[in-house]
Amino acid sequence: MDERREKPVDLVEFEMMLLGRHMHLLSPKSRGAVGRLDRSAYILLSRIQAEGPMSIGQLSAAFGLDASTLNRQTAAMLRAGIVERIPDPEGGMARKFAITEEGERRLAADRAENREGLAKVLTGWTAEEVADFAAQLSRLNRDVERLDGRPWPRD
């Protein structure tokens, strides 16, 4: 065995690296497909969908990204028609980004394709194995979020 992967944590790191590489390959339409959201738009839309309209400041706090990065990303999303700027529903001064119908449609389509790809990969797994794997991934993500101080909103 490769000496760089002797410890369990080394194996986890290696497999996580591969998982990150493979995730975009799960959907047959994912490679350069027209209409697919890019990774940052997919994640930002998912967060806005979970929390409701968000300002640049709120997105910055949620993701630990600087305002200039988020301004570039949200500008591209505005041009694509997947978000719109709205007045703060709570009456604050900052305008917020809300998902448009087109954004909801594209996010749902991408999520369905991702799930379809995952279902193909997990075909040989039992329902219990899939549930156990989902629980372990959830635990890993929650532990990362705990250390990072930025939990993802969950149902």
C-alpha cells in the first residue's frame, strides 16, 4: 500500500479527493452541458433556497467569501436570470437576492440529474447501506460546519 495512505484519515482524505472529482461526472449531461448551473451557482442557489432571500453580507457570512467574489458570482447569476435583487422583506437597507422561477427550475433539474447519477452509482447498495452512508456524510459535514462555525441550514 502507498505509504501516504497508511492511516485511516489518509484513506479518508484520498477518497474525499476522488469523490470531489467524480461528483461532476455523475450526470451524463454534466460535462459542459448547456443549461447546467456552475458549481458556485448551484451551491449559492441551494443556500438561498434553504434560507430565503439573502444579502451579500449574509452570503459572505454563510460562506466565508469576500464581497467582491460574491458580487462577481451574483452578477453572473443575475445575467443568467436565476436570481433577482429584491428589497429586504424585513425592511432592512440592503437588497437581497431571491431565486427566480428560472433559478428554481434549473436548480431542481440539476438536483434531479445529480440524484439520478447517484442512484446509478448506488444501484448495488441496499437501502440500509445507502442510509448508513448518508448518515456518515451528514455527520462529516456537520463536524466540518461545527469547526468552521458556519452550519448549513437543514430541514
